[in-house]
Amino acid sequence: MNIEIRDANLEARLRRQVEATGAGSTEEVLARLLDTQEGQDRWLQEQRNFINAKIRRGIEQLDRGEGIPEEQLDAYLAKLKDAAE
């Protein structure tokens, strides 16, 4: 397969990436970039399922009346933020 890069900016970015990473070729840079992208896609899919489960749990809690009243929400979130730091 031959790939023709017509965008000068993209070509320059690839050259910079070859130099920055010490890659032996543009093909090596592209392979690394694809590996990285595929890993990020897998991570995103795994997290999406986790996040969707948390959202469903939150909706169920709200349906049971277990939510935090709006006027108390800012203080509650500030308290969580402080505890995390």
C-alpha cells in the first residue's frame, strides 16, 4: 500500500514525530500512533460501560428520592473536592 500525504502540515508533523521519537521511519511512527489510538479506543469503550452503569445507578437513586436537593449541591460538591485533595 502506498499512502500519499498531500497536506504539507501533516507531513511536517510526521517528520517532527519521527525526529522526536527516534523512530526509524514514518511507518514506525504511524504504527505507534495506531497502537496508541487503538489502546485509547479500548479504554474509552471500557470506561463508557462503567460510566453508563454509574449513570443508571444514579437515575435509580433519584427515582427512589435519594438525590441531593439543589440548594445543597454546591456545598456537597465542595466537600467532596476538599476530601479528595
